[in-house]
Amino acid sequence: MMPSFPNISTSKDQQDGRKLANGDCKNQQVLARRQLILQHRKSLPIASVERRLVEEVRKNDTLIIVGETGSGKTTQLPQFLYNAGFCRDEKIIGVTQPRRVAAVTVAKRVAEECNVELGQKVGYSIRFEDATSSSTRIKYMTDGLLLREALLDPLLSRYSIIIVDEAHERTVHTDVLLGLLKKVQLARSHPTTNQHNFIKANAKGREDESRSFSPLKASESAKSTSLKLIIMSASLDARCFSEYFGGAKAVHVHGRQYPVEVLYTYQPEPDYLDATLITIFQIHLEEASGDILAFLTGQEEIESVERLVHDRIRQLPDGSQNLLTVPIYASLPSEQQMNAFKPAPSGFRKVILATNIAETSVTIPGIKYVIDPGLVKARSYNPVTGMESLIIIPTSKAQALQRSGRAGREGPGKCFRLYPESEFSKLTDSTVPEIKRCNLSNVVLQLKALGIDDIIGFDFMEKPSRMAIVKSLEQLFLLGALSDDYKLSSPVGQQMARLPLDPMYSKALILAKEFKCLEEMLIVVAMLSVESIFYFPREKMEEARAARKSFSSPEGDHITLVNVYRASAECLEKSKTTNSKEKTMEKKLNKWCRENFINYRSLRHARDIHSQIEGHIRQMGFSPSSCGDDMLQFRRCLTASFFLNAAMKQPDGSYRALSSSQTVQVHPSSVLFRTKADCIIFNELVRTNQNYVRNVTRVDPLWLPELAPQYYAADS
Ligand code: CDP
Ligand code: MG
């Protein structure tokens, strides 16, 4: 009700009245929003089975919940369990997600539904970002983060329930986490028997680090109660989870799915990016309103399609509806990822350009059309050569179905598969778990840090090949992370396990302290953690090349990245002195990036990562030292840490990777693409029609036996 005012009033009264009216209006809006949320929650398929689900959780220590995307599992179940009293005694309900973006968006949504401030009762924690407090009871996090928490608290004693969400994605972290949780659950339910070995093993693995890690003492852990485990999955993989957890009960929650019309192309598409572009405009010009979701394989592709869409928008006939592009991929900073969830302004149709992140992890409202070129970027590992690479491969049938399902969440939709129907039947049923196709060094290091020494005997849901495990043990040994008896070494192995990075990168930082180039290595590690710092728009190729040339180092890509970072820091420093408002500084940086053909999003992300890793490094007692312009030290340090990724030039101009004997080419994006150095080290192997190495630096071949004698001894 609007308040009524007397006819005659002083101006002060009038002002107060207006304030009151405004306040009231706001209150009404808030109330209306709350009402809407309440209705929405009640209408979700999971709402009708709340009591049954809570009952099942009470009865079963491990429960598997299968339900279609959008049924309300991720947002509702933790609230049901909270309301049912599972957070008594200050216990926490932990929900793990394979992806950062899901942890953040869902936590925000649930905080709003609970009408609390994010970071209080409901919070999230992801690598490089923590939004929790001592009052957090429902905590969303990445699966990798929970693994790291286990280093500090091996029994995960603060948690009463752990929900492993999106388990069907079978990321390497999910698989390791499941094995670990099985152990923790056993230890917590039998505190006097099984727990002992586990705790002992944990404490033993980190004797020297007890001060910084403060592992749980047996007496404290004895107080902990049993741990409930819930595995949530979108597809029909319940049986394998159930078998792994000793015949655990599985329950199904029905989803809401409207019909989706699936359309195929007549012929295979030679250029799927072009086909995507054409389909976007075909939908935009011919189909009824509704947003579009297009699946692409990575940041570079997304950005190039984004630019092409912008070019073509200008050619649209007058009076056409506007088109707004929104990218979403894993390495996009979270606040920018949020743009995908905002409704398009009126008069606009939204086209979301996403990686497989949008398959199941996040629910973006408003999607009516899905474009699926049928491809995904995946890790692939060759245990014989020890080389991991990124390749673009066809999706599985399960992925294709998930993708098309995204068009039918709110009403009937359409999915455009950019391949002929005959191709669909050739797809594999489901995706091979990541643990079977990635380098395991990181996993093995973490397990070792948790005191789990027998990696081959570890109860993996799906065992990686023995060869892959042996290869990673060998790599860690060569990096100095393991001692002669294959236990975590002190201090190097322990320090490496503390850094949330790939082992080679951690090693590079640790060595950089000795080589007195920690500042530079920190920059490189941060810059290599993001995709594509440079961009080359088709229409301005020459200008972009010239811009990059101004940063280029004849020694290679790593120093080039350092040059870019230093120049960007200088730009920020300059704008600080003229005007210190953060927004203005960011604007300046954005402008600088545009002028220099630097990807602003990537650079900002790299800057965030830089400050986070710097925090870790300082906590470890390292203080960043710079080698200034003496890049020789820096290149020697690169050689000492990435010696497993060294390659020698062959007479025909190609390179031979020394550890695997594979023939590789320098990627055209490298500053060393034309100037062929005799010996190089590289960071990444990308397989397309050839083996390409990216991020390459020239080194002296004599440094290899000098700096990595454990691998390049004179007689080998
Ligand atoms: O986990 P599941 O896919 O079963 O569903 P959910 O993530 O709990 O989402 C249930 C519903 O909540 C979605 O269909 C959306 O309508 C809504 N939701 C939202 O509006 N914003 C979010 N960030 C997450 C969910
Ligand atoms: Mg979910």
C-alpha cells in the first residue's frame, strides 16, 4: 500500500513522504522478488521429493542422486539438508563442482534464495578466490580445492556431508576425490581401526611441515563423526558410482524437459566456425525470439567467432533485432562469466558462445536454440612418450544429448548439429574419464602429500594405466619432488605440493629463487595460466603483428610475455600517478590493450593469478627477486625446470623432442616460428594435423647436461 499524505504539507514533509514512498516501493520490489524465488523453488521438480531425499540421506551413508539438469539438485538439496539439521555443531555441507564458474554462480543464487549475504551462511571457495567465513554452512567449491583442503584436514572433519556434484564429468579431480572420500568415510566411521593407519600415513608424509600444515592429531579426529557422501550426476552413470561405493543406493529425480527438435546438416562442414557463424545468423533472421547457445572448443575460437559476429551485425538490414554476444569459458574471470547470466536488454537477442562449460555445469536462462558443431577440446596423454597434449575431438553421444537438452529447459527448442545424422551413430557413448588421458604428475604429487604412498594400489574408480603412473612417478623424481624411496622429498616436494600449479611450474618457481629471477618466473607462470595474451584480428593482421613485434624478444615467447606484463604494469603505474581511481586505471589498461592488440580479459586474469601465487610464495617465505634485464639467468632457470620439454632442431628445420623423440614444429604463434633456434624448451604440445609446440624459448644445448644432469647425464 502506498502511504497517503495530507494535502497541505511543508516541503520537508514532502521530502520525507517521497523518501517513504521510494523506500516502500523498494520494499515491494524486494518482496516481489522473494515471492518469485519462493514460487520458483516450489516449482522445481526436486521440491516434491524433499522429504524423501532427506530421509534417504539419513538412512544411507552414501547416496547417489541422478537427475536431469535443471531439476534443482545443486541449488536445492544443500538447503534441504541444512534445514533438516545436518549443520548442527557448526558442521558444514560441502558441495564440489568440477568448474569454478558453477561454484560461484550457484553459491550466489543460493545465497539469494536464503536471503543472506554471500560469504556468510552460503559461500564459495575456488582456487585464487575465497568467499567464505566462519559462519559459512553451505560451501560450494571446486573438487580440486577440496583435495587441497584435505592436506590441512585429512579427515575433512568440519564437514558433515560432502556432495560431489557433476560426478559424470569425471574430471581427474573428481576421480581422485572419490577415492579419497571413500577412505575418509571409512576412517571417520571406524575411528579406532582404519583411521589410525590413515592418519599415521598422513602425518608421516609431512613431518617437516607439521608447523605450517598442522595435521589433525588422532585424539582430535576421534571426536569426528561419520561423513555422509552424496554423488550427484546428470546422466545415467549411476551404476558405476553405485558399484564403486559397495552397492550404494541410487535415487532418480525427474527433470523438466520440453521437446527439442534436432536438425543435422546434409554434408560434413569443412569449416565449423564458419558454419557456426552462418547458423547464428540464420536463427537470428528466421527463427522466433529466444537466446542462442553455441558450443565452441576454446577461448581463441570463441573470440574469433565473437569478432566475426560483430562484423556481420553491421551488415544486418535496418530494423533487424539486435544481437548481443556473450562469451563464457573456464579461464574467463568470474565476474565476466556472470555476464552470460544477465538477460539481454530489450530489443536484443543474446548469443552465448561457450565451451563445454555450459553443457551441464551452469544453467543459463532463456536458451531456445543450441548450435553444436560436435567438437570438444580435450586433454590427451601418451604414457609412452610422457607427453600431454590438447586435441580437438568429437563429443560423445552423452555430451551431444546434454547439449541439445539445453534448448528445452523452459519451453520447446531447437538444436542444430553441424554434422550429418550418420555421424551421430559413430560417436562413442560416453567420454573417457580424464584420469585415463592426462599426465598424472599432479595427482600423484597430491596423493603423496596426503600420505598415500602406494599410488598403484590406490582404489581409483577407474585405474589409470600402470605405465601412466610409473611415468609420472619418474617425472616427479626427476623434478626432485620425490626422494630415492619415492616418498615426498623435503623441502622441494613439500613446497611443490603446496603450490596450486602443475609440478613443472611449481618447480620453476622454487628454482627461480636460486636463479634470482623469481619476479620474472612469477610473471611467466601467471601469463601461461591463461589462454592467448595476443590477438590477431583478421582485418588488422599487419598492425597486430607490428604491435607484437614491439614486445618480442629474440630469445623467445617467455621473455616476450615478461615484456608485455612489464609494459602493462608500467601503464597502470602511470595512470596511478595521474588519477588513482581504480575504474579509470582499468579503463586506461583496457585502452592500452586495444592499442597493443593484447587480450584485456586474459591480461586481467593473469594479473589476478599473479597476485594469488605471489601470496603463496610469500607465505612460503620466498621474497620475489628480479634479474632485471639479465635474462640469461632466467633462461637457465627455464632450462633447469622444463628440461623434460626440450627439443633440438633437425636438418629439415623441424624439431625432435628429446624426451619422447617425437617430431614437433614450432607453432606459428611463437616469436621463434621463423628464426629457428638450435635448441628450445617449450611449455605446451598442441596436436592438430601436426605436433606443434607453443611457448618456446631458445636455450643453449650445453645447459641441459649442466642443469639437468639427472636426466641428461653425459653417458645417456
Ligand atoms: O543442479 P540442477 O541442474 O538439477 O539444477 P540447479 O542448478 O539447482 O538449478 C535449478 C534451477 O534454478 C534452474 O533451472 C534455474 O532456473 C535456477 N537457477 C538460477 O536461476 N540461477 C542459478 N545460478 C542457478 C540455478
Ligand atoms: Mg547441477
